[in-house]
Amino acid sequence: MSIAFSQRARVLAGIISLAAFIGLAVQSTLNLERDGSPLVSFALLLRFFTIWSNLAAAVLFAWIAAKGSIHRAVPFALATAITIVAIVYHTLLAADHYPVGLDWYTNQMHHTIIPAATVGWWLAFTRPVNNGWKDLPLVMIAPVAYTVFALVYGEMSGFYAYFFLDVPQYGYGRVFANIAGLALVFMLFGALLLGLRRLVSARA
């Protein structure tokens, strides 16, 4: 089932999409001297789930802006994924990450502005009836798809973007257990967002 959105929702979706695309485009230019071309630079960025989630936000909000509707589970799954990106970065990674120059601005775009805008848009323009507990398994699709990609890429290149996917260090058994745990974390955060959605609606 699809949700139809108001003109205001579509305009704001278009603004979020544009901001996300700009952030990704600028990020792709920061390593040109090393990577040789924006396409190669962007392809290397896709090793990280942060980029997957921001690209998804850019594309999906562009779709909403253009078409005016989308399947009801998509904004919920996107809000869950990008919330986890923001929380993991700010609680576990930010203390040891010191971006400078344009990288500081794109970093804030990827980990703060686009996640906050996505969740805010979802809270503002969807209703509790649009999503329920039966939608929770859907939030696992993106992280599982990413981990499959990351494992294949890691096997080919030897590069693992996240320590919990490092097959040479932990072995496939431990890594698959980590992936299962990650999927459960996504479901947990999805449940928390559903609770927040209902709280906001009740207060409104």
C-alpha cells in the first residue's frame, strides 16, 4: 500500500533530497587526487553503510518529491537505517574522528543533518496507521543487503569497512552471528521509532 503526500511534504522531500545529493557530490570530490575521478571516488565511498543510507535518502526523497507517493514501509525503513547511522557515529566514532575543511561539513551532512531531516520528515508526514509491528522485519533488508555486498567486496579486496565484518580476524561463524545481531538491532530501533511515532501523534 502506498501513501500519498501533500504538496508541502513533497517540497520538503525535494529539499532533503537535494541536500543529500550535494553532500554526496562534494564528498566524492574530496579524494580526487588519490582516486583519479569522481566516479571512482564515489564507488569507493559505497564501501560504507553511511553512504548507502544517505544515497537512499537522496533517491527516495527525490521519488516522493516527483511522484507524490511511495510504499508505506519505505520511509519507516529509511528512518530506522539512517537513525542508526547517526547514533553509531555520534556515540562510537565521532570521538576519534577529526574531519577538517569541507570534510567536516559533509560529515555533518551525512551523520547529523540528513538523519535528523529524515526522521523529522517521517514524524511530520506519516501517521501511526501507516506502519505497525508487522513492518519491523522490513527494516532488516537494507543492512543485510549491505553486509552481503561488504563481505563480497572484502573477499575480493581485503578491505572490511567495519570491524564486525572482518572475516580474516573473526571467521565466518562469528561474522554471521554479528550480522544476525545487527539485524536485531535494526528491528529494536525500528520498534523504538514506532513508539516515538505514536507518542508524537498522541501529544499532537
